[in-house]
Amino acid sequence: MIVKHQLDITDAFTTRLIRRTARQFAADEQQREDLIQDLTLALLESMDTFDPERATWPTFVKNVIHRAAISLTRHRNAKRRRPKRAIRSLNTVVADEDGQAVELGSTISEADYYSAKGITNSEDTVLAEREWDLDSALASLPEPLRDLAERLKYQSLGEISEETGMARSTLSHQIGKLRAHLKAADLDALV
């Protein structure tokens, strides 16, 4: 028995599948209509690759439509993530923050330049390492001293005294203990 396949993209199955897929992948009506056209075009362009010995027409249609919908959606989302930017020469004249005409290259700071190149500034690295060391040292402190160190980041001595009810002399004594811990952790430059 010879199975005859109708390669018709306007049959009920194919049109229903295209519309259903468009509803799943498109957010609004305009996108849906565009996707229906794109999916129909993808199926038309793929029809010559249909091999009845490898798959039935409905299976072929499902695969082509599904893959095309995913590909089109990825392409559309990629455009949204990375909008095209105009490439300009650094010699292009632009207005700076004072409204003066300067070359674009002169408005880029050295830090921004190195950051865009993926080169870390050694000062930034040192500061990051110092911050990590400080966090490690503070984590090893007893609870009252750790609480005091956190408060000292954002509050004055008077505010801490008022909020905790501790006398300033007691707080000064606690700060001395905190300094001793930081010195032991070789972080005495921070105090």
C-alpha cells in the first residue's frame, strides 16, 4: 500500500498548529500575526526537505513549526536584550557636562576604559581584598564587638550610646577592644 501525503500548508491541522503555536509564543495580537506569517514561511521553505520515509506529514509539520517558533522567539528576545548602538569614533565632538564641545574620548575616565577592557585596577583589587579581609575579621569577633562594628559603619558614637544605653566611656573601651582585634588581623590601617 502506498501512502500518499498531501503537502498542504493550508489544511486544517497545519493552520490550527501554526495559530496555536503563535498564541503560545507571542505576547500580543500584532506579534501573533507576525509569527503566523513567519511560521508559515518557515514551513514553505522547508517543504522540499520533507521525506515520507522518515516521518509523516503531521510529524514533519510539528517539528518545523516548533523549531521555527523557538528560533524566531530567541532571535526576537536577543534583539531586545542588545539593542543596536551607534558606533562612533572617539574623535567625534560631543558636549561635555558643562556644555563645552569636546572629543568623545576625553569624556571617558581611565577607570571606565580599563573596566570596559576587563582590566581590573590594582587599587580596586586591593580595596576588594581589604574589604574581604575586614568581613572575615568581623565575622570572627564576639557578638557584642561585631554589633558595635556594624553600628560604627552608619552611626556616630553619640547615636550608638543613645540607642544602646551604653555610656560613652564603655563604648570607647569596646572600640579599643575592636581595634586590638583588627590589629591582630593586620587590619590596623583601617582604625
